[in-house]
Amino acid sequence: MDKNSIIGLLIIAVILILMGYLNKPSQEEIEKARQQKDSLRQAQQEQVDRQTSGERETSPTEQQEKKNETTQKAADKDTSDKELESRFGTFATSAKGEKKLIVLENNKMKVKLSTKGGRPYSVRLKEYETYDKEPLILFSGDDNQFGFNFFADNRKISTNNLYFKSSKENDSIVARHNKQSVNLRLYAGEDKYIEYQYSLKPDAYMLDFNIKFVGMSDVIPRNYTSLDLNWNVNTPQLEKGAKNENNFTTIGYKYYQDEVDDIRSRGNDEAEEELNTRVKWIAFKQQFFSSILVAGDHFENSEVSFKSLEDSEKYLKHMEADIAVPYSSDQNYTVPMQFYFGPNHYNTLKEYDLGFEELVDLGWSLFSWVSKYIIIPVFAWLDNSIANYGIIILLLTLMIKLVLFPLTYKSYLSQAKMRVLKPEIEEINQKYPKKEDNMKKQRAQMDLYKKAGVNPMGGCLPLLLQFPFLIAMVRFFPSSFELRQESFLWADDLSSYDVILNLPFEVPFGFGDHLSGFTLLMAATLIFTTRINSSQMSGTGQQMPGMKFAMTYLMPVMLLFIFNNFAAGLSYYFFLSNLITLGQTLAIRNFVDDDAIHRKLKENKKKPKKKSKWQSRLEEAAKKKGYDVPKK
């Protein structure tokens, strides 16, 4: 930089300093500026405060826009109200509202009621858990629907979509010592309403449910004698074995003053049935729990159906019932009903004296009688004294085997008699080798049996008398609520399958992806028992070719596939039964002397045989017809 440039910069600096000094504001101007700045800061702060509190200054244009918006909303509200009135008629005021959940509970269950639809929204049973230790909820939320469908003012009304008003300000009511109630009203105008009355007693599974129709004679057509009630539920999986539980999940019902029946669910993906006569109650039944709607008197008729939800990991079946509920156009008309939400425990259900206990699948006719009057009372008696259900099943099996032992002994004795007669039977076979001599051969064999005092069916009859007990136990264990989630040895739940080995793949034909320990023991003991019995039967001439292999090996393998997914308690019972039968057979074999039996049969042949009156009449009738009757 040269000398001239430096002098120029110094002159500019001096000029700027002189201008700043000359233009400096006075003290009064400084004070005035400060005041203006403080006022501006205060105004800005007030504006921020108003915005924070929701208040904001608006310009005249904004004020007009806001006024127009308010006017438009009012117009929209009027339009909306008109649309609702057009759609719902006198129920228009109930077409909008707030959905609230009201809890009504006691020590056994917790029922949530929704103001939308006035329906039971969810039901939880407090004393129980699901197989994966979650709260046991029979149904919840939109997985169930419950409401009336009818016409009013020429409009189709569905109460499930309308809003009820609660009589309680408190949203939680507990029935600890006294009965508690909740009333939900669906208004169709002043002094016109449908009221749902829910009442719950302490320590109860039954929820009282009354429906009152007040002033509805001018709303619902007078020619209605019944109203359609739609009830549908998606039933959740509650037990470990979904496939087995699904087999027991169905819809049960009781005809008015008549028997209990159900839709046969096994093997069916969907089914429906029309109940064209009066019905007392309808039940959505699962393996161990049920939701039952009970009429105070009766339902006129119903259409029930279910559909398996195979693609769902959470639900088993969709249940639905369309029920015709009796109705009268009286000014005040009440329809009494009840809900049962609880376990399928036989003795608990029986206490209600409504036929609920028939929901427990104990088979039919003779088999169910054995369970009802023998198995269940003995099981309950043992249950009162013993806590371990594995021991209870052991004692029950021993008692049954002791009671049936005379039949077992008689069956073995009959087989022993047939075995010692085998040489003589073979002689008869050799005497009549030709096919056309079959009648002669059979007559000779029957004469031999008669002389020796042997009944060829003597071994089968005792087995047939034991058959009802066998079938009764097959039905009892999978349906026994007492075994639910009760563990024994390696089985964590005797009402479902046990696992000793998880397989890395799925075995077809219903075997599954695991191996059941008790089922394996059952099959093994069955092989030994069958082999012992086969050796006992050898020589009787009663076995067909190939039957020995089929009974000894093929049958146990088939049962292994069938029972691998069944209740562990049932497989455990059959294992014990086979084991005890094996012991009885070996003990009887050592006790019974074949030589002594043979000597006894020879003595019987020497005794004169007295003809029975029936045989004498048959021979007399044969003589009159010209047949030759052999002389004895």
C-alpha cells in the first residue's frame, strides 16, 4: 500500500467519527426509544401468552371466517341429525353416543358391558387360566355380537349398533356380599325404551338378564309375536391341544321340556341346524367351558350354526345363533333370561337343574350311565381325599379291575376249557374234512361242548360285559374338568397330550410332531398283554389266520397314532389297565390247572344230560314235521 492510500483511509475514518458524533441522539431520544422497545416486547409477550392459552387475536377477516365455519357446522349438524332420523326413525337420538365399558364382577367372573349395543363385551373367569397362563377370557370385543333385529317406523333396527345409557355413574360394580345390578336403556323417545337389566350374585357363574320393553307398542309393530335375537361368538383356543379341543367345541341346546342335543362337531368344518320347536337354552360349548343363554320360559325357535376358523391361530370356531324371542306389544313387557359363563364341571352344571350337565360328553345310553352313576361318584369321592390325580387314576383303575375280576377269571376259565378240548375238536375236523359236511362238523362240535359242559361263547360274554366300562372311560377322561391343567410325572396337563420327545417334523395320519410317553407305554403293555392272551387262545381254534399278527402288533401301532394327541390321563389309564390285566392273567395262569380242567370235563361227559323244556318242545315240533330226531 502506498503513501497516498494510507492518507485516504485516515481521512475517511476521521469523517465517519465526526458524523457519528454529530448524529448522536439526545438523552430524551434515547429514553423514548427504550420505552418503545419495552412496549413492543410486552405486546409480543402478551400475544405469546394468548396463543399458549388458546386465545389469539384475530383480524376481522379471520373473525368472519370463524363465524362462517360455526354456521357451517351447525348446518352440517342439522343435516346429520336429519340423516340419522331418516335412517333410525325414533331411535335417531340413540344412533350416536359414547362407547363406555361398565364392569360387573364377583369373585368368580368379571363381565364387561358395553354401552354400544348394551351387550356383554367380554367375560373373564377369574379362577382359571389358559394353557399358556394367560387370563381365561371366553370372548372379548368385536369377536362377539349380541342384539335384536327388527323393523320400527319402516326402518331396520339393529340394537347392537345403537348406544344405551347406563343407570350407574360408577363404571365398576362388585358383587361382594349382595346382588348387584346394572340397567342399560336404549331410548326411542321420551318414556319409550328397551332396557337390559344385568344382575350378578356373589359366588355365581349365572348372570341374570332381563329385557324390558317400555312404551314400545307404538314403535315396534303390534303384529310382532317374536323378535329376532342374533348372538355370535368367535371361540378362542383355551387348551393346549387345539385339534382335540376343536373336536369338543360345538353348539348345544335343550328342547323345551325335552332332551339335550348338539350339533355333531367331530370331523365337520361347518354345520347348521334349524330348531323348529321351542328351545329352553342354547350353549356355545368348548371342551371345558361354556357360554349358555337360558330362556326364562322358552325361545320360540332358533337356527344355529358353526364354522371352523382353520386359518386362525387364535380362534377355533365361529358360533352363531338366530333366536326367536317371544314378544308382546304390551306397554310394559319383560322377557326374563340368564347367562351361564363357567366351567363344564359335571357336578357344578348339575346343581342348576337345567340339564346343563348333558353338555359334558359322556357318550350315549349305557356308557353314559356307567360314567354318571359309577365313575363320576367314585372319582369325586377319591378327589375329596387325595390331591394327586395320578394316584386317583391308579386307585380308580384298581377298583374297576377288582370289580370286573370275576368276569376276567370266568373268561380265562372258558378259554382254558376250550384249549383242553382242542385235540377232540381236531379229531372232529379230520372226521369231516369235506366242505359239504360243515353242518355235520358243527353239530358234532356242539354235541362235544354240550357233553363237556362248555359254552364256546363263555369267553366272549365276560368281555362284552366289561365293554361299557371301557367306552365310559374313553369318554370320561377327555371330558373330565378335574384333570384340566393337573400334572403328573412328566405330563403337565392330564387333560391334554403329554410330550417326552418333540419331533423336528410333522408325522402324518394325525400323529403330530411329538411323542407321548403314556401312549407309548400303553402300546408297549398292550403288545405284551395281547401276546399272553394269544398264547392262552392258541389251541382253541378261535383265531383266524393273520389275526395273531394284527392283534399283537398292528392294533397297538394304530392306537399309538390315535392316542398320541389324546388326553394323557386316558393313555395313563389304559397303561395301568393293561399292566393290571397282564398281572391278573399271569396270576390266573399259575392258579388254573389245565389237567384238572380236563379231568372235570371228562367227568361231565359221563353224566346223563337232562333235556330242557325248551329243547323238548323243539324236538317234539320237529317230529310232527317229519324230521328225524337223534336219540341220546
